[in-house]
Amino acid sequence: MKIAKDNIEIKMEIPGAIIRQKTDFGDATGIGKISGEYFSFSAGVDTTALFIGLEGNLCQCPHWGYVLNGQITTTDADGIKERVNANDLFFWPAGHNVKVDTDAEIIMFSPQKAHTHVINHMIDKVKQ
């Protein structure tokens, strides 16, 4: 299966960030259905406030992905920071926040149920 970026539904759009999610993109044994996601971020985006209210105030969904361009730093529950750059493959385990260092675009694959919960939580936070 393939899908063009512009054909992936925009689930959330706020100043500095566009989140696209294609649900039912595949099935990973033991994880269940996965979604394919294309995120576009502007420098300065920080997910900290959007994750308040989730367990540990962190995204509790793992992600596997690739950085098309830009630079992003994640911080885990222990305060450990990791930076990913253009052309890096990455794995972000559950329990992280994200800060965008330079404008970035990433492709991610995530357990659909868990990440849909996180995305819906962020959408609700923006509405408050």
C-alpha cells in the first residue's frame, strides 16, 4: 500500500504543526493495527502542554520513523534528551515529549489505538 502525503487526512492543524494520520496502514503482530503518519512542524513547537493529563504528562505511544528534514529533540521521563536530524531513522519509546529545534517533517509508524488516543487528547487540549 502506498499513499501520497496530500492524500493523508489532516487530523490536527495549529500554528506551527500539521498532523496527518492514515489509520489501518498495516498490522504488526503483537501490537495490532498501525497507522502511518506524516508530521510537519515549525521550529519551536513543544508538545509538553499538549500532553498534560496523559500518564506522566508524556506521550505513551511508541513510534518508529524517519526524519525527512529538520531537527527534533525528545525528552523521556528520566529527563534524557535525544536529538534526531534529517535522514535519521528513529524509535521513540512510550513516555516522551517532543521539541522541534528546526522546521521538520517526519514520517512515523505507530500503534494506531494508542496514538489515536494521544492525538485526540491533543485535539481536546487545543479546544480548551
